[in-house]
Amino acid sequence: MRKPRFLTFAGWLLFASIALGNPILEPPVEEFDNDESLEVPWIEEDTGIPQLPDVAELQFLDVKGLPPGLKLYLDTARVKVDPNDRVIRMWVYLRSSHGVDNGSYEGFRCSTGEYRIYGYATPQRKPPVTPAKRSAWRLAREEPGSRYRRFLMQGYLCRFRGPRSPDEIQRAVRAGQPRNSMLSR
């Protein structure tokens, strides 16, 4: 059986092109001139620490990654999503099996997978709120004691590359079912 002449010719053409270092199948390389002066840098909005939430109104959420004996509670009634910097801010409480509450006012950046602690709350102390020293954005990683933040962001707070609305966050936490997330891969 004879091979069609076109296939033989195409095969030789492809072989010659690759051998000469000029593949036919490669797209042409275009010059890209990025003017970084046109990019708008991300600027975080000034953030004050709101009053402590009523502990009775905190919403329990069963999350993965908490140390043994701790439960997570969120102030979903006052969750804020800033339209300018797109940071989700809320009170996050950890309650020990002995009934001791420790809270933190935190921000979550879905676009970068980072969190920041603005202040700490221990209702048993006077004053109950202490601003965080050297507060900085940190990556929410799979590390002991911190992996719950990553789970919280992936399952309840963030969409792909952006925050959910406060209403969506409240409904998701009330339902207690994390959504499937492209971020969790």
C-alpha cells in the first residue's frame, strides 16, 4: 500500500524544520512592554478594632485543623467586606474545653491567601482588647494551630480570587457546609 505523497512531504517538512531549530508549530514570540507605572498598588484601608461581640451571638463552626480541645466561633453578624481593599474582617474566637474564650479581630485577603490579626480579645482581662503588635499579613498555611484559617478561607469566606459577600458568608457558616473550592487544590 502506498503512502499519500502529502503525508510524506509533511513529515519531511516537519523533520527538516525541527532539525534546523525553527519548529513550524511554535507560535511567534511577541514583544510585551509592561508599564509598571500604570499598575495600581493595593492599599489597605485604615482599620479600627470594633467593640467585642456579644459572646452569646457568636456562631459555632466545626472546622478542620484546630488543636484538640478548641472550638471555633465567628462573629458573622458583623462580618465586613471592604469594597475598596476587598478584605474580609471579623472577630474570630477560640473556646477551650474549659470554657475560656480568646478572640482576635482578623482580616482575610482572598486574592493572596493571607490573613492579618489586628487585635486580641480576652474578655476576662481589663481592658479586654489589645491591639496586635507588629501586625503583618501572613500566608494562611497548612501549619498546626493555623490551618483552620486556610480551611475557613477556602470553605466559607472566599470565592476563586475574591471575597464572598457578608450575606453569603453568614449563610455558609450557618449551614456549616464548606463549599468545594478551586483554592483547596
